[in-house]
Amino acid sequence: IKEGYLSPIKAVTIPLQVDLTGVGVQSGDFKAGDLGTALDPYLESIAAEMEKYCQKKKTVVFLPLVKTSQKFRDILNAHGFLAAEVNGESQNRAEILEDYATGKYNVLCNSMLLTEGWDCPDVDCIVVLSLYCQMVGRGTRLAPGKDHLLLLDFLWHTERHELCHPAHLICESEEVAQKMTENLEKDAGCPVDIEEAEKTASEDVVAQREEALAQKLAEMKR
């Protein structure tokens, strides 16, 4: 991004609490079946939030299950989007992808299908309702008229704290990543450039360390 080869990313934390505390874990990640079932009650609310941010965006949505992806496509169409869905069993997958590329659809839903090996540079919004980094990469290609990628991140309510967030795309330190995630949640609803957010979080962490050190020195002096 800094060298100009990829699109800048603006992350917006959506203030919609999604409860994933009952979702099981397997091999260090969520079980797709549990995650798909857990998302079901929130799909209408997620579509309503997308209306605020994605109406004029070329959007790709990543979901954990094919049936969830198909259901969300129908919900999005009911909310006024032109949404399509592709999965590993789609007979007309190439046709749908071509129609999406040429603008017949403005949202493309899929379940773990388009994580790599598919290229559509003018995608300028990613909604991750599944698992993360390669999916965000589907929107970072440069394209004429595209000045940034919008990444929608929901406030997952879970007992697991190591979930991947926008901060983990850029922060080298877990401490800075946690601070950046806190800052993004405080600014929920506002798109924030992730490079600027990382710089602010780094400065906050340094300031907190200096304050803690000053307090310790004051106690030692006493």
C-alpha cells in the first residue's frame, strides 16, 4: 500500500453486536457450520447496515456456508441490492462472475470460494462474515476511479480475543493491534484509514508506556 501497488484500506467498525459465544472451535478456527447458524439471526440487520455503506460500492461478501451465502443473497436483493451468489457447485459460475465484473450485479456473495485465484480489480468494498486476510486481498487491487477499499468489520461478541480484525492486516505488534481495534470500536460507524489508525494506535501505546513509567518513577521517588 505504501509503495502504491495496492489500494489503501478504510475500515469501518459496524456497531452491531453479533453473539458468537456458542460457536465451536476446530483446529484453531471457528467451525463453519456453527458460525453459519450463529449468523442467521443477524443477516437482516447486516443487510440493513450494508444499505448505509455499500449502495454505490462494488461489494464482495464472504460467508461460512453455501446455504448462508444463498440466504444472504436473497435478503440483499430484498433490500434493493443487485446481488448474486457463487459456490463450488454453481453450474453457471463463469457467467455470474462475468456479469458481476461487467456491472450486472453490485454484490457477490460466496462461501470460501473467492479467497484466491479470482481477480476483479474494481471491487471496492469487502464484507467479511467468515475468515479473513486472503478475503480482504480480493479488494486491494488498483483500478481507475478507485481511491480506497472499504472494509466492513462487525463487533463480534465472543469469548475469544484473538479474532482477526483490520488491525491485524497492518500492525506488527499485538499490543498496537489491540489498541487500534479499541480505537476503531470507539469510532464505530466512521470509515478510518488503517495506516492512519495504526500510527495513532502506536502513539497511544507509547504514551501509555510513558505514563506508566512516570507513575512507577514517582512511586520509586516517594
